[in-house]
Amino acid sequence: MHFFIGITLAATVAAFARWGGMDRDRSFYPTVMMVIASIYVLFAAIADSPTALVAEGLVGAAFITLAFVGFKRSLWLVVVALAAHGIFDYFHPRAIHNPGVPVWWPDFCMAYDVAAAVFLGWRLRQAKPASNGNAMPSTASGRDV
């Protein structure tokens, strides 16, 4: 059930972002990735676990950095970050002891992350290649999104 909910929520967010034009801005999916990368840190803070907070903070910082670099260079790096975070979700319960993480969260998050990676990859594949190699349409300002 957690997988189904994660995939459904990712599809819903992607559909509304597409329908509303939010995903035309190149910052949309990197921002989603940054929020995703912060949630395990939030769980560690809720549990008041300094050890988990440090571990989750380091991992989260790596994913946030990848999202930022992907925003600046190529949104395909954001696809990689989302998919890699999904893989991380699979291993998370065995890798980091974070008492604040609900037992269902890693499965839900893995499904969401992988589905979001698929949707962004599909969006990039369907768009015309931009002059800088990013396959996203440009905004009215001329900046690639």
C-alpha cells in the first residue's frame, strides 16, 4: 500500500505541476529533491537524536548538493538524484538508525522518489533540446528551464 500511495502522490504532483506550468521552471524538480533530502533530517530532529541528525544531515547535504548542481548544469542530474534517493530509501533502515522515521516511510519515499525520477526523465525526453544541452523549454526570459 505504501508503494501505491507514493507512486500515486508523485504522479499527482507531476500532473498538477505539468498542468499548471510549474514544471516549466527548471527549479521545480531540484526544489522537490531538496525537500525530499531534508525529510530524514526532520525525522531525526523530531526524535531528538543527535547521532541520526548528523548522519541524516550529511546524506541530505549530498543530495541537496546534487540537486543544486543539477539545477545549474543538467536536470538529468536531478533525475539521478531522485532515483539514487529511492535506492537510499531501500537501504536506509539498515544503514542509519533514526528512531523518528515511521516504519512505512522508506517504502513510501522510495516509490515517490523513483516515480518522480521517471516523470522528470519523461519530461526531459519529450522536450526539445535547449542550446546548452538541457532538454527543457525556455521561459519568456530566454533562460532555460
